[in-house]
Amino acid sequence: MATLKEAKCGQTVKVVKIHGEGAVKRRIMDMGITKNVEIYIRKVAPLGDPVEVTVRGYELSLRKADAEMVEVQ
């Protein structure tokens, strides 16, 4: 499966699973990224870090390391 890190700019993806444990997983979920939510990839920085997304009606910037933990389809 693909991760949020691999998604291209302008694409809308759906979260399948969040990898990681403990506080890291909890922080990602607290940002509104949960299973079955749709995420629109707004911008990707030239070197790929950070990734700006729209989730649940607001803009969010994620580091590559965090985006890699989110499995999407």
C-alpha cells in the first residue's frame, strides 16, 4: 500500500491505517487524521518536507516522517 508521503500534489486519498505506536500515533490522530478520512494534498515542498494537506476542512503541515506512517489508498 501507498503512504501519504508518496501521494502527489492535487490528489485526494483515503486513510486506510495509521502505523506507529503510543504518543506518535496519538498525535497524528489528534490532528484529525483517522481511518477512512479523506485527505487532499495541497502542496509539497521542493525537497518533500513538509507536506501541506487539507483534512476535515482545515490546512495541516506534516513532516515526511509523520506522513510516512499514514497508509492511504
